[in-house]
Amino acid sequence: MTTLYRAAHERVSIELTLNGQRRSGEAEPRMLLCDFLRHELQAFGVHVGCEHGVCGACTILVDGRAVRSCTQYVAQADGVDIVTVEGLAEPDTLNEVQRAFAKHHALQCGFCTPGILCSVTHFLRDTPKPDEQQVRDMLSGHICRCTGYASIVTAILVAAAVLSQKS
Amino acid sequence: MVELVVETTTTWTKRGRGVKPVAFDYYRPQGIAEAVALLSDKGDEAAILAGGMTLGPMLNLRVVRPRAVIDISRIAALKTISVRANVVVTGAGVTQSDALNSDIIVREVPLLAMALPWVGHFQTRNRGTLGGSVAHADPSAEIPLALVASGGTIVLQSRRGQRRVAAREFFVGALVTQRQPDEILTALEWPRSPPDTGHAFTEIAQRHGDFAIAAAACGVRLGKEDQVEELLLAIGGVEDRPVAIDVNGFLGRPAAKMAVDLSEHAAAIVNPLEDHSASADYRIALTKVLVERAVNAAVGLAWQRRNRLQ
């Protein structure tokens, strides 16, 4: 058993999987994971809102789970498997959830959308046939100031129906 | 003459740029023994990081300025849920969503399973831990309330050894517990609930997932004549810590007519906080309403479960 140690100002080299590719970058241990993903690894789909875990804009998938990336630090992230909105569909295509968001007007300014799409990915894997209450409960972890949520709820329910028919 | 110094940075992430917390040394021990040894050296200069759902915001806002952060989130020994003779032991690092998805918790500690959907949101439960919530001791947090109501125990480990503290004594005040600076909270012990017990957890918050203004947790077991055989009741968010209500006067009484009396009893003995979200009077009113709802729901469930088992 050993203890990993990183000195406060020492820039550490971090290797992780981002959207299926091995990537590495350097930063201080205390840097927020969301800032590292944006500014070191150019994953600009990670949006940074409140920076203390409340708004949900920075939600990403870490080892398959939807989590905040603003309350994790670079030093914690070595070796993890990260998926951001850039990795949810093949480049220049949309997945079923994204298609439903576009069709049902589930986004306006789009700031909260990447986080919500990451949450929905994990949520529908655990709950393939959600009811409206379950969708709203999951969405309570995201703040959207444009849509009033109704169109997002509709889009998620439609996408869930399409996906469960396919499978 | 004043010379204007312009600092040039080669990258955006040069030292001190693009960071929010104070600079801290980062330690990631692989086992409990290493974590305990580290904490014993660093004492209150160190912060223990598990899920980071509370410590993260506090670091980012610089409410806390630790010299060292000890990350226990990858210690496998802290992530187990096991059944012993009388208790279920949950490692401090078990995430709230893993507990919520655990058949053991649903079967043996139903009150915790009922409390967890009220804790934060889907995305925060995916990382937030049971132990972190208890160690932080927010007065309105649901997991500490469920632990107090269940009569559970907190396991603390330091270089001096291991000790166990009853949940009802562990919480001293808002964010203050019996944990000493050199102790790590390693596990929680939850008494196993007999299958004929009914439980209920309910709360009022401004929005689901926000901190509770008031919350109530109840467990009840009924005798053959529908009299109260066993009763647990605790209130959260009202005082500066979760409080167990003394219910001895209600044992043996007919369960059907108990809820209103019990709610008045609880409302009369709590000593409510007053803050920006609610007045003391409002918290008393909520205590009354929530206890009545929780007791009625728990009695109904206990009645169903007993009849099904007979």
C-alpha cells in the first residue's frame, strides 16, 4: 500500500481517457476538472456555471456516472474514463436524445444543454422507461433559465420511447 | 517613476491561474491505515476529501483553506456494504446512489433507502458519500437524521485506535461533531430493521433537493392488538442537529390514534432555529405537520407488513 503525493504548486501530468482517446495534460493538483478539460484538453462542451456543484452545467460522465466536474480536482482524475458532450455521438451527427432536443425545442441558449445530455445518458441507462416524475427528479439537478423545463421533459420522454423501441 | 510590470503567462494554467481553491498538497492513500497515519501527522491542517459534494464547494469558495487534502475516494475498503448479526455496516465511502441501489439497504435499512431520494440530486448522489454527509453534520441533512432515528453508530479510526459513538451523541451542533481532528470516519452501523417495521421519511424544502427547512423520520412496529410495540422518531432541520424525540410515553398505546398527540409532543419539545429560510414558529408548525404525516405513513406501512407476514 502506498500513498500518492502531489505538492501544492507542482504541475502534475495527468493521463485519462477523454471520449475514447488517451489524453494527457499538465496542471496544478487543485485545478478544477472542468477547467482542465476546457483549457488543457480543449473540451469546450464542458460548460462552467456556478462552480460549486449547484447548476449542473459542467456535468460530465466519469466512469459512466453523471457527476459534476467543478467539484473534482485534476489530481483526482488520473486514469479515469471521461465522456463529455463531444463524445455522446459521432462527429457531425446527433444521437436520439440530441435529435429529440432539437425537434422539441428543448434548448434555447444552450448553456445548460451539454450537462443535461450527459445526465440523460446515464439516467436512461439506469431507467430506460422513465415516467415524467422520474425525469423531472433527474432534471432537478440542472438549472435552465430559458425553456421552463417542459420542452426538456418532453424531449427526454420521446427519446426514451424511441430508444426502448429500438432495443 | 512607477514601472508597470506586466506578467506574461505561457499557458492559461500557469501557477495560480485558473484555479479556485487555495494551494493544497494532495495525498491519495490506498488504504485506511495510510490515511489515518497521514491525518494524524497533519491534524486540522488537512481536509478529508471523499465525494467532494460539500468540501468541493467549500474549497472553491475558499470557506476552507486546508494545507493538505487527503483523498480517500479510491480506498476500496471504505466502499463496502456488509450485513452483521444485528447491524448493516456501510463504509464511509459508499456513494449515496450505490446505497440507494443496494438490495441490502432497501431490505435491512428501509429508512435510509427512504431518506436518500431527498439527498441532493441524481448527479450529486452519484458522487456524494454516506460518510461525508455524516462527518459534515449539516443540521438539515437527511443521512444524519436517518442515522439518529435508527439509533445507529459512527465508527471513528485514528492512530490511537478505533472508537464507536452513538449517532444520538455524535452530533454536537451545526457542523460540529464528536470527531477529533486526527480521526477518520470509516463506517456507519445501521441496526437491521425487523421485516414487520414500517418507516416513513418526509421533509419540506423550498425545492426538492434543497436543504430541508424541516424533516421527520419515523419507524414503528405494531403488536397483535395494533398497539405500539416499538417506535423511533427524529426531527431534522429544526434544531442545530438532528434530534431523537423521547417516545417512551407512547409505547403500548393504540397506534391508530397516536399521530396527532405525537406531533404535539414533538412540537412542544423541539427548540427551533430561526434563519433566512424560516422563523422558529414556522419550524414548529412544520414539525407538527411532518410528524403527523410521517407517523401515519409509518403506521400504515407497519400494519400492512405485519399482516402480510402473518
